[in-house]
Amino acid sequence: VSVANILADWKMDHNTIIGGLLHDT
């Protein structure tokens, strides 16, 4: 697993969490 893949996955997870919080608000 490359660092780029880790960062890409983290960014996706982060955006999903933020989107979920905004959706719940």
C-alpha cells in the first residue's frame, strides 16, 4: 500500500464523515 493510496482513502473517509455530519445537521 502506497502513501498516496493511504492519503486518498483518508480523504475519502474524511469527506464521507463531514458529509454525514452535514447531512445529519
